[in-house]
Amino acid sequence: MTTYDKLRPWAAIEACQCERLTEILLVDLLTDNPIHCASCRREVDPERLQLTDNEVESIVRWHSAASALYRLWLDSGEYEDYAKQKLLDPGGQINRQARELAIAMSIRLPTRFWYFHDADDADPTHCPVCGEQLDTTVDWGIGICRPCHVRI
């Protein structure tokens, strides 16, 4: 098993087949790979990005913790409010790490972190990190803050 195998798409149908990647997203879509193409939304093989072992390990560690919080929130049990609070905290560990990863990965290819949003809440109009108005000219999602590497 290689380091890349920790983030490989489970099946070919889940893998990005775009000829050219223009932007990637770090997002938990309930799979083992949080690296997704911003165009087709499918998983991007980390080998395609030529990520180092350290980069892959950093993504795996972040995704493991972020995924645990997301699943606690989805469970709608006694930890739902706690998980939501942590997922929404722009200064919290999960969101800080995601932004750091997105910034580092943007050296290769523009990378955004898909910031948590509860669909039961009003759609945000401003970036949760810097407070600036979101650019809402996006194909999907609510908006983007390029300087903060955030997409909602």
C-alpha cells in the first residue's frame, strides 16, 4: 500500500476524468478522499496532483478529524450542537488546518476549502474568516472567498 492509496477514489465512477484541473476543493462528501475537482465535483487522485507523502498524511489527518465532527453533526444526537459549533468556528482547529492545507496546495493548483454550512440556517453572505462579502458568481454552492481559500 502506498501513501496515495489512503486517498484514492473507491471506484472509477467516483474519479475525476476532467482533462485539465483548474481548481480543487477540500470537502468531506462522505468518502475517504476529500480532494475533489471544482468542475465535476468528483474525487481527484492525489497522485495526479503529485502530492508528497507528508502532504497526503496531513490531508488524511485533517480529514479524519473533520469527518468525525461532520458525522457527529449528521447523527443528530447529543453531540450535534457541539459538532456544529466546531464546524462553524473559523478559528477552530478543523477550519484552520483546512485553510492551511488549501493555501499550501494552491502552490500547485488553486484550492478552496468547502466551509461547513447547515442548510437549515440562512445562507451566509459574508466570508466566515475575513467578513468580506462572498462572490456569489459560482456554478454551485453559495459563494467563494478567494483570498481566504473558502467556498461555501
